Amino acid sequence: MQEEKLIEEIRALAAQRNALILAHNYQRDEIQEIADLTGDSLGLSLAAARTDKDVIVFCGVHFMAESAAILAPDKTVLLPRLDAGCPMADMITAEGLREMKQKYPDATVVTYVNSTAATKAETDICCTSANAVQVVRSLPPGEIIFAPDRNLGRYVASRCPERTFHFWPGFCPTHENLRPEAIKKIMAAHPGAPFIAHPECQPDVLELADHICSTSGMYEYVRNHPGPKFIIGTEMGILYRMRKENPDKEFILAGDVLICPNMKLIGLEDLRDSLLNMAPRVTVPQDIAKRARIALERMLAVPRES
Ligand code: 13P
Ligand code: SF4
């Protein structure tokens, strides 16, 4: 009953504020359910850039709301929980990246969108897990500094062996915790079920994978593959829509460590309060936004791969 009332309030407020509610694929089930659009980092950035709504409520983590604020500077961008951060994004600073650039002055800097606006401002081109290989292949020959995710970086390097990479040693704690021993046990219990892994997983996990892709790539893979069972190597929030869209297929999470506490912070009450109070608002200082936008727009100009 309480939930129904909250849902009604959120719908009414969203209409009143002319707001678009975006939810990342790792958000809580009820947040995905009420969102106008769910998606991966790239899909949501594109939606933010294209919307004609006045307000974007980003149900995700801080760097995603920053990207929306950079790409849609005339909109009000709300993040219902300001404490929803990304530990990987916080593993690098703009200053640290500047120092690395001094060490490799000829390298092109490719930065995963899971980074702060200040880090993006030091970047030549951004990437997401959906387009990282394409982004690197679109660049002229030469060395690459890949930041901050060393796992995604190593995966991209394995697909672009002609390049020399310098990796920043960051990682996603959620995906990093997934270990091959646990997956092998699950694989033995479900023989024949393909294992699909996110490139934020460690290389020894990716070696076991039948398919490696972003969260949006995973939806596409399970839709087109007869299954009937799949082992999923990414954050558990992805299962909600996967099960809803494929009721005749079975999805098994590759490990119980696959939960991102930051992605679980936003609840319906937070979403309602955010629309009611038009806060917390995410803004990016103009000088940083200007430079970060160049890196994001270069990325958006590269064709997508899942
Ligand atoms: P994608 O949805 O872009 O694959 O991102 C994964 C992620 O960890 C976002 O924080
Ligand atoms: Fe950051 Fe990992 Fe959580 Fe994504 S899943 S927000 S990369 S900590």
C-alpha cells in the first residue's frame, strides 16, 4: 500500500516537473520498474543528451549524473542519493592522471566513463564497456593510457594486440571479488549453460567466459541465444529485467559477491523526495565540463559495439 502511494506520487511529480527518470541496469527492482528508461552507461548518457524534458533524475551513481549534466547542460540533473558513488571512479584523480600523462607524453588517454568529471577533463576520449574496443580501434596508431579500470583495459588490449597500453591500476570492487573457483563450481552444477561476463571482471574470470560484454550486450545475448540456462557474471540488479523479458529462460548469478552497495542506495522514497525538493542536484564547474564534454562527445561519435 505504502509502495503504491509512493509510485503514484512519483508519477505525478515526474509529470509536474517534466522529468525523465533514468535507471541503470544495476538499480533496485522497484526503481527499474518505475523508470522511463533503463540501460547501460552509454545508453543512459545518450538518453540524457537527447531528451527534451526539463529535468533528468538519474538513478545510478554520481559519475553517471555528472555525465548527464555535462551532456545536457541546460537541464536540471538530480541524483536521489548524493552518497551513491563509485569506488572505481574514486581510485583515480585528475592530478594522478596528469602525472601519468607526463610519464607517457605521446600516449592517447582513453578513460572509462566510470570516472569523475575532473578526470574526464584530462582525457582525450572516453569509453564505456559497450564501446571500449571500438573507441581504441578508432584512434590513430600509437600508445594508449587506459584509465581507471585495469580489467577493462586488459580486455581491450587483448582485442587490440597491435597497441601498447599503460594501465591505471583501478578496478570495480564488486566484479574484482568474483573468482574462478566459485564460477567453476556453478558451471559444473549447470553443464552447457553459457557463462557471460562483464569486462570489469579479472582476466582469469574472463578466460572462462563464453561471451564478454556490457550489461546491454548481455540482454541482447540472452534474447538471441536459445539457452535455456545462463550464468551471469555481473551485478545482480541485471537479473530483474532479464527474467522479466525471458520468462522461459533461467539465469544463475555467477557468485553471491556480485552486489554493488552504491547501486542499491536509491529507494522509492529517495526518488519521491528528490522530485519533490528538486535536490540533490548534480552540477559540474563550467571549465571542467567544457573539457570533459569534448572527451564524451568524441566517444559518442564512435559507432557502438556490445
Ligand atoms: P555498463 O552498464 O555500462 O556495462 O556499466 C557497468 C558498471 O559497472 C556501471 O557502474
Ligand atoms: Fe562502480 Fe563497480 Fe558499482 Fe559500477 S558496479 S558503480 S563500477 S563499484
